[in-house]
Amino acid sequence: MNEYDRIRVLWADHLGIARGKYLPARLAERGTMHCVTTFALGYDRSMIPAPGSYLLEGLKDAHSGFDPSDVRPSWEDDRTGVVVGHLTMDGEPYPYAARHALQKAAADWAAFGLHAKVGIELEAYVMEPDGDGGWRRWNSPRAVVYGTGRTTDPDGLIDEITRRAEASGFPIESINGEFDPGQFEMTLEYGDAVATADDIFLFRLLAREVALERGFDLTFLGRPFQDVGGSGLHVNFSLVDDDGRNVLADDGASHGLSPLAYQCLAGLVAHHQALVALCAPTVNAYRRLQPGELCGYWANWGYEHRMAGNRIPDARGPGTRIENRVSDGSANVYTAIAAVLQAARLGVADNLDCPEPLTTDGMDEVNTDVGAAPSLAVALEHLAADTAFVDAVGSDLCANFIANKEAEWERYIEAVGEDKGGMEVTDWEIDQYLMFH
């Protein structure tokens, strides 16, 4: 760390928001303290006595420490390093922190002799000032899906994000225009689950801060604009053994998938409704999660089928993977990955039978009547009822999550009167979420 004057130590709170401190490099290795009552905060800065927040027990501190070898160059300037901190309390991992839940998920798979590899696809809209103190979707009428160059990125913003990301050590795999003008897909390379989550957590912050430097902003919110499509955060994962062999693959099978792969799919389908709450954790997320949309609404799976909740892309052999399509960018990426990995692992641990794949269009004809909840409130009920899944992800984290999100739902209903469901995006959602996601 001698090449830096200061270290920016960051961690993800229960909402997925980046919290942290700047520390002078000479003191950084000792880490820093943070009040854990942060885990009682809503988007509007209201607080409730959520489990683990110690709001009524003195507002205790947790410690944020890090491995010095994980410090990387910051996108801010060449004298600042940045690193993801890990929260502990009284010398033990703070069990309400999402990064701890992901480490647990990786360890649970390691107990099977397998290592979780993850790749994340991010989708986001660029926004520009609307002239009235707010934000509107970036005007880029020449943009097309899979667009590149100035027709899709007329101000070079995405080029700048790409350059800054590479300079900070983020392994960019691809960036391109998505379906609607102003929307982009940003993908980092596959890697170990926790390291990949760290990269995504920091990359999202980098992208937004670079955009703000240039007078724009980015939003990863599920459906920030009613008149265009939503944005997802797709969790792709595979499992490898100690020899580096992808155990989801079986070259001798008819579809190239191993029995373990089908058990993973069975777990994802069986725990779909509980998983949705953690992967779609805002009121707004359910504007995107609708039947007939290109999202993870249905509790099903399919070979190369984008209407299924879980897709098996064409790649086989070392490239075999499962793509869970439920999450959007309002999810805490650590929580979302942990939820997907644990649901899949329960399919193996419980030796579940895999249902048949989706082979119809997935719009007018679907092979299941089980889908995502119609609202955050109902999703929370599904989560609380699935005790095996809650225990796998972490009962402490889930207790904190449910308490905070029930309070969030109550604030929403108090503001709007009733939830009308569907795709209608309310002003309350924009006011609450847009600045944070």
C-alpha cells in the first residue's frame, strides 16, 4: 500500500449501498469501526430496531478490516487505493452482513468438494439532467441493441467507464448497448464467487461515479422508466472440483448436463419464490418481474430459453453454466449470489428431482403456474415460510432483511394508499430508489 496516500475501505450494507471511510495509508491496515445501526436504516434514513442493528442496545460498532493484498488502484486518482472491507464484531464475522452470507455459501459448496464460479451480467440506463432538478433517460435515438461506438454512446461515457475500470483492475468481458436507447449491458469475467461479487460491487460504484463526473448518472434499478424495458442482474454460475473440472458438464449425456446440474436446477425451482425476495428486494423490482417479460418471473428452467427463470446457455464442457435471471440491480450482489448458490445447493443436498424444461414460448404457454410474487410484501411471506432456504442463506441476515423490508413496504403503502401492482412506476419508487440504485 506504500504507493497510495489513502485507502478507501468500502462495504455493502443490507440495502447494497456502499458504505465506508477514507483512511490514511499509514493507518489503513488497522481497519476502521462503523456503527452497525446502519443496518437499521431505510432509504429515507428512517430507522427501526431491526435484528442485528443494536438500535436499542447502545448502537454498537462493527470492525471493517481487509487483506492489504486486495487493495487496487482507485478510479478517483492515482494516489488512492480502494478495497472491500469485511465486517466483524467481537472478533467474529458479523452475521447480518451479506458478504459473510456469500462466504458461507462458498464454504457450504466447498464442503461438497466443489468451488463456486460466478459471472454477472449487469444492465443499466444512462440518465441526464431533466432541467428541473431530476433525471431523465439519456437521449440517444441512434442506439440499437448490441450497439457500439458513437451511435450508441454519443458522448463517450461508456468508453470512459471501460477505460477507468480496466485501469483499476476490473476484468471487463464485454459492454454493449441493450434493447432500449440509453440502456447498456456490462459484463465482467467469470471468477471465484466472493472475488467476483467484490468486483461487481465496486464496478457499479465506479460506473456511477464516473458518470456523475461527466454530468450524467447511471441507474441499475429494475424498472426506472415505465415506457421501456427493465434492467436485470443475471447470476451465472458453475461448479468446479479440485482439478478444475466443471461438474455441471457431462459430455456423455444427451444434453451435456450432469445429474448434479439437474439437481441444482431442481433446487432453484423449488426455492424460487423465497429466492425472489432476496434477489428482487424493492417495491420497484416487481414492475420488472412480470409474466411475459424477459425476466426471471417463472419458477422453471429451459435450454437456451430466455423466458425461463433459469436458463442453460448453449456452451458445454468447461463453459457449462446456469443463468438465474431473477435479480435486478437493486439487489445486494452478495445476497443475490448467495441466494442463488444456496437454492441450487439445497437441490443437491435434498436430492430433488428436476422438473421438465420449458419448451413452449414462455409467453402465452408456460409449463408452470408458480411465479414470482406480485409484490415485495408477498415475496417476504414466501421467504419467511421457506425455513430451509432461510437457514441456508443465514437466518440472521434474513431476519434483518425481512424486518427492514416490511417497514419499507409499510412506508410505501402509507404514501400511495394501496399497491396497484403491474408495471406502473410510482413517484414514491423514484424518490426512494433512483439515487441509490
